[in-house]
Amino acid sequence: MFPTDPFTIMLIEHLPRLRAYAMTLTRNRAAAEDLLQDTSYRALRARDQFTMGTNFTAWIYRILRNSFISSLRRAKRTPLPIDDLPENLLGKRCDQEDIVLNRQIVQAMETLRPSQR
């Protein structure tokens, strides 16, 4: 069953070129397919905002580009797993043991004869 809605027909006609552009942006087939799906979803959801007779190509490409930029921003905000963090960020080495050890060394040195110090 082929759609008769002009908006859906235009969207279907643009899919091959949108897929190629998505591949150019993502350089990954799976990511490009996800981007294309997200773009199609957003376009169908915003179909009431499109005015027939205007430049559909520019409108749909803008949606794809903005979806790609949004996905990059989301990826930047994703925190690193705690296993991947360097150890010096997870905690600070405590100084208590060093202080006790230094006191013990000083006490042991005081028991030595001056010639051995």
C-alpha cells in the first residue's frame, strides 16, 4: 500500500539522499540508520509546522543536521563509568600513615649513637 499523503511521499523520496548525508556525518552505518530514523520521526511529528509549497529539502536536511548535533551533545554529557576514571580522581592518599611512620623513624634515629646518625 503506497501512501497518498503528499508529505509522506516527499519524505520517502528524500530518504536515499538523507541516508547518504547521514553516512557522511556519522561515518557509521548503524549510527546513520539511527539518525535517519530519528529524523523521520521528528519530521512526521512536526509535519503540521511544514508549509506545503516551501522548500521541503532544506527543511528535512535541517532536521537531520540538528538531530546529529543534538546526538553529539548528548554523547558529550554522558559521564564516564567509574571503572574508567583514573585512581587519583577517586580518592586522596591519606597522610596519617606517613605521619606515624615519620615519627617512628625519628624515634629510632634518636636511639642511635651520634656517629651512626
